[in-house]
Amino acid sequence: MANDKKMVEQITSMDVDFAQWYTDICKKADLIDYSSVKGCMIIRPYGYAIWENIQNILDTRFKELGHENVYMPMFIPESLLQREKDHVAGFAPEVAWVTHGGSEKLTERLCVRPTSETLFCEHYANIIRSYRDLPKLYNQWCSVVRWEKTTRPFLRSREFLWQEGHTMHATKQEAVDETVQMLNVYADFHEKDLAIPVIKGRKTPSDKFAGAEDTYAIEALMHDGKSLQAATSHFFGDGFARAFDITYQTKENTLAYPFQTSWGCTTRMIGGIIMTHGDNNGLVLPPAVAPIQVVIIPVAAHKPGVIEKATELYDELKKSFRVKLDDSDNSPGWKYAEYEMKGVPLRIEIGPRDIENGQCVVVTRHNLEKAVVSLENLTETVSAKLTEVRDGMFEKALANRERRTYSCKTIDEINEALKAGDGFVKAMWCGEEECEDSVKEQTGIGSRCIPLEQEQIEDVCVCCGKRAKHMVVWARAY
Amino acid sequence: MANDKKMVEQITSMDVDFAQWYTDICKKADLIDYSSVKGCMIIRPYGYAIWENIQNILDTRFKELGHENVYMPMFIPESLLQREKDHVAGFAPEVAWVTHGGSEKLTERLCVRPTSETLFCEHYANIIRSYRDLPKLYNQWCSVVRWEKTTRPFLRSREFLWQEGHTMHATKQEAVDETVQMLNVYADFHEKDLAIPVIKGRKTPSDKFAGAEDTYAIEALMHDGKSLQAATSHFFGDGFARAFDITYQTKENTLAYPFQTSWGCTTRMIGGIIMTHGDNNGLVLPPAVAPIQVVIIPVAAHKPGVIEKATELYDELKKSFRVKLDDSDNSPGWKYAEYEMKGVPLRIEIGPRDIENGQCVVVTRHNLEKAVVSLENLTETVSAKLTEVRDGMFEKALANRERRTYSCKTIDEINEALKAGDGFVKAMWCGEEECEDSVKEQTGIGSRCIPLEQEQIEDVCVCCGKRAKHMVVWARAY
């Protein structure tokens, strides 16, 4: 590799300081910048383009499943937030309050939405009358605010971008099915498009969303062995419907409360991409969401015919891919380092000798492997390479997770296992919150979820020794 | 027309009460709903889909011209807002202030962004170093807040959706060119895609954006003869750059301030569509942004073969258009009224006799004309019809504007002309703010813009009789 050492040395090694390595990538790959607005981030063009690609893929899937986009106000009057008691208890401590409009004090203060269940419910009470109005399958792309004390780009910031689906259904079963369906959409998106293996599961009662009957989540293991909750899907039962007096006339002419779900994922996923795939050369992006999928770098560009040939390849490839030709006067070595830092999945190098031989060099970012390929059928070759890249990234991430997943039968086994480094611990649980807390106290890891795919590690709870109800995945988490 | 009278009667006639007619359409066409958040609106799926289509078209154009999307924080610290004195004077009286995060009082209050010049400038000061970093062509899609006293859906609400472009250039000329280029993008979009004729012009000094050297705008005449400022484009000179200490190293190795622009358009455009094209049957949507471009309505749907044929047409047309087949059990008459209310550009009626004759009925919403067309090459026919609809809508709107445009040489002529109803008044102006105010006082109409295409109505100012500098378009405005 002819990398420009000066540039690569700017990143802290991930083995030396993972947190600093993460922040370095966010800055050096031009994903974010800071501003005088504490706890918030500027998402720069390269970072925002990743988000746009995520949005495009998910929005298409949501719509294929019948969901429609809407836009709700960004403010919630305090009295509206208080309509569902568990909900307000969960969110009130971390909202930003608007108290003045211009120079006038408001008669009622407004919070900047931390989530929009209350607004959707108020609207649903207006527009749902009959079973013919159900289901309502709404989604919203917007920003939300939660007044966090400690913040990190993408992972935890006071403002973040997300989508929030809010649906209403005639029956409980339909709502449960929707909750699980959307969990599967998120899981599928993470595994196929982001190349991030995930565990699908239910949260324990202590970890449910404020106001939900059941919270489902997908959990992904980051490179450092910590877990990231990557998306959530909630089943609300009819609790909010009762609190907001949302009723509908059934086919049988009776009044009933509809059943509700909500589900969301956020710019946090970009943090998940960085911490799953990144390495000491920088970002590594999955092809499906990479702003640039292929970068073409002319070598010995001053030689006759090189720029022309590079442009010809560019013109061919741009019909099928997001491609960039970098014909600037920076050195090839500088460019290699630059696009490695930016995580571009494929790099094509083309110089005079390659042209003579009707070939070019293709370097895959995730493993930095070089291949010499024919210029004939280059579109097909690139397409196959991108599939190979996605698969290779997924396998690599999965291998990391498997290496760091420990099945444990006792607290001692957990503590022993964690000496090798953080990871997912599979262990049995009796279902009591006391034991959940006790495991955390004794080992430092908390329950992440009750996986939908259960295994019987042992018959009894890892903590109290009583009959176990579930296998739980435990980990330290972001 | 077999319209269901019950439904159509729900709208106030536009001739009786234009404001009420407007609000009725917003509600009855399912564009918006109200909530307990005063002055804000819920944009419902049908309204939001119009906005998504607007976004798609404009975003593609912006990107073709080299612009990149970013995301800035939604909050602005008070001290940052104050960095440019004209800017803060213009916006401070109408911003919403966040004073508390959770239960803690903030050390400095934050406003919810009314516009983001200050945030962009702070960021540009960080990332612009050399002439190689210029131009910076950034855009942001987001919501903004201005604490208006009197609000109306789409036209003026405390929160609205918009895009704001913010660009930085090495030379003044480049920045002026960008300002005009983006004005032309807006004008072109309005005329070609929204079928709304516009006048391009500069604002008079008293009407400029807070902090701008020059504000350009497009003005459209609504059906009631009032003007709507539909989009704006500002040239800032280097005023903000100086206030924010943004400098760059020139090719000649000196330090210089870059020149800046910003430009924006908002959900207000949806109000413009309603008031330009709507009629007493409801909304009339231009095909380019209509969520449903063609609705297919089976007639005598119980007869054998009708639903099958309608479905066949649907399957054919959906390859090229946004099309809906309404095979619900509502009556055809009810459906006609419903999709007229929703402004669907084309309606296809297909019944047993049509099928026998290998034809269908096509009704164009903007003029309610019926045509019998062959089922052969229906895609081509529909495509041609949609072009015809766009052209017909534009001509109709242009004819309304021309009928309501008056060239006046004196104040008396203005007052005489306005007796026929509101409209655009073209009259000469000396350039003095006193005369601008005086015209408004004496006639009730204000200056809308100094059109880029000037006419010489008279040699002297319509107000003071001194030598005229510009022809101004005057009108009452939204």
C-alpha cells in the first residue's frame, strides 16, 4: 500500500483508544463537525449522504408495506405530554422546554418533541371513527431532541434525526404482527444492506419504552465488544388509545379501542456502521449506503491516454453505480489514503501499463485486497465485487461477534469469560428484576434482550438458581 | 357531472369567502389537520406526498447544479444569533426560546432556528481555508420556527418545512450569479412543474432579508388577485463573512472574505398551488407534484369483466404514472366528487359499454372536460393528456394574471383600477422609501418587487412625480 503516512497517522489506533478512534473517524472522514451548540452535531455532506441512502432504502420498504409519511408539529404542549402517565415519567426529565415566543412568555410551555406518540394519538382521536379507517399506518422522518448529559456524535446527541412509525390497528394480533414485521424490516436492512449481523429480541420489562407493553429491539455487537441497540419496535396495546380516548365503531356496531405500535431507527445507525466495519485506516462503508461506491484513480495521469481511459470507465460505471473519478493533482498515494479514510468500498487504479494490457487494479476496502481484472465487462465485474464486499463485511462482523459470544451458566463463568474482552453473554434468567440488577452489579453487563431465537443454556437462572424463564443476551452497551 | 351534492356543498364557494374556501380545501382534501399546538399544522399523508414530490424535483435540480445536503443543529445560541446585527434585529422578535433542558435552566438560552445563516457561517469559518475550498454549495431540508401572531395553513404557520441553500464563493460575481441562478431554478420549477406563472424581481431595500445586500423573489398572483412571494434568493456580499471572520487564502496568497448567498422555498408553495389552481369543486393539482396523477374508476363494477379490465389498465399505467384504482363499494358519483376535491389531474371511467367499444372516458380535472379515448396506446394518451393539463393550467393561471394586471401612471389610476378587484399594479417608482410608503397608504397595495424585466410605463414616479428609477409591481400580498 502506497499510503500517505502523514494522513493515516492522524487517526488514533482502535486498539489504543477505541473511543478516540471513533471520534477521529467522525471528524477525519468528514462525517461531522462541532459547533457552539453544545451536544448537537453538524452532519456534513459525506455523513448526510449516508443518511439519505439509508432513508431511501427504508422509506421505499415502508411504503411497499403500505405506510404513509406525515409531518407533526415539533412542539408538544406540557399538558399533552402528560396524558399518558408512564410516557411523561420517561421523557419529561430529558426534554428541552420552550418558554417564550419572541418577547412574550407562553401561557403553557412546550417541549421540543423527544418522540411523537402523544401528537399522533391526539390526531388519531380526530380521524379514526370506524373500522373502515383502520389500520392507520403512518411514519414521520424528522429530528427529535433529548437533553442528554454526555454526548457522542451519532451515538448520543441532544438532537438526532430519525423516523418514527406510528400505527393503529383494529385487533391486538394485527398490532403485534406489525410490531414484529417492522422489527424484521430493521433486521433485514441491517444484515443485507448494512452488513451488520443483529440479534432480534424483546426487552426485559425494566428496559421497555415508556408506555409500551412490549419493546422489541435489534442488538448489534460492535468491534470493541459492546452492544448497540440499533432499532426498536414497540407494541402499546390499547393503553394510549384509552388515555387519549381513541375509539372506533366496529363492524358489529360497538365501540372499541384500537391497538397501537411505534417503531424507529436513527442516525445512530451511522455510528453502528463505523464501529462494526471501521479499521485503523478509517471508515469502511457497506456498498448499499456508501455515497461513493467506486472511486477511479488514474495513475501516472500525465501519460497520454490515461485520463481519457479513466473518464471512459467513469462514463460506463456511472450508469450503474455511485462513482467518482478523482483526477485532481494530488498524488495517487494521497488519494488511496483519502478514500480509504472515507471507506469507499471499491477503488479502481488505472495506469499506462494497465491500459496496454486491457486491465485495471481493483482494491476492496474492507480487506484491502488487490485484484487485476479485465476492462471488458467491467460493470459486471464491479457489480460482483460489490456483492462480494457486502458478503465479506458481513462475514467479518459475524466472525467478530461469534468470537466474542460466551454461553455462561454461572456468574463466575461470566466474569471469567469477560476477561477475554467485552462481548455478548448468553445466560439464563428467572424473569425477576432483582436478578437482572444483581447480574449487572456482579459482572458489569446488563440485559440487552430476550432473543426471539431461544437456546436452553441451563435450566436455572444464572443468578438465583431458581427455574429459568428465558435466555437473555447480556452486554455492556452504547 | 354526477357529483354527490352532499359532499361538494361542504366547501364554501371561493366567490363568497375566499379565505374560508381556502381553509375548507386544506381540510376537505385531507391536506392538514389542527392539533393542540397553536399556530402549527399537521401535514397529513396527502399533503405530505405533495411536499415529497416537490422535494424530489428540487433536490434533483440542486444536486445537478453541484449542491450538497447537510444538517445543522435546530438550535442557535443567543450569542451566535447576535453576531450579525441586521440579522438579529430582523429575527429576534419572532423566535421561540428554549430556556430549560430537563429540569435545569440553561446558562444561555437557545432559539429554535428561524433560518440558519449564523450556523452555516460558524461552520464555514471552520472549514474554509483556501480558494481550493470554494465554492461551498450547501443546502438543508428541515423545519424552521417563526413565532407568528396570525397563522394560516401552509401560508403562515409557526413551524414550516423548507429548504435553505447557503453558498460561499471566491468572487462577488460568482455569488451574484448563484443568487440569480437559484432564482431561475425556482421560477422554472413554478412555471413548468407547478404551472404557476411568476414574476422574477428584486425586493426594494425596505423589503430585503435581514442582513442581505439584495433579495430576489418570485411573485405569483393568486386567484383572488393577491400576490404570494413564492421563493427568495439572497445575495449577502461579504457582510456575514466579516461578522463571522470567514477568510480564505487566495491563489495570490493573500487573505480575502468570501461572498455569500442563501435561497429558500417552503411548504407555502402548497398554499400557492391551492390558490392558483383550485376551484369550487376543490383542489386542482399540477401533474408533476400530484400524489395521484390518474385515478381509475370502474362504472357498473358488478358487471362481468369491468374490474378485470380496470385492473388491467391500472397495471399498464402504473409503470409510467402515479395511479390509483378505486374499486371500493362507494358509488361512481361519490368517487368523482372525492377525486375532484383531491385535485387528481386525470380521471379514467371505464364501464361495460366502454369495454365493448375498446375505449374509456378521460376527464381532465382543471377544466372538467370529458373525452372518449381508445384503450390502445393508453400510456401515450395519458402522457399527452397530462402535458395538456399542465399547459392548460398554466394558460388559465396566466390569463387570470393578465386580466388582473394594471399599468398605472398615477395614484388615481391605481385606485380606479383596483375597483375591479385586486391584482398586480405596474407603476414607476423614484426609489425613495417615502414614496413606497405613501403608495401603500394611498392605495392599500405595497411594492412586491422590481421586476428583472422592466417596462417604461412613464418617466416619473407614480407618487412624487420626480424622475423614476424603476418599474415596480405592487399588490396586496399574503
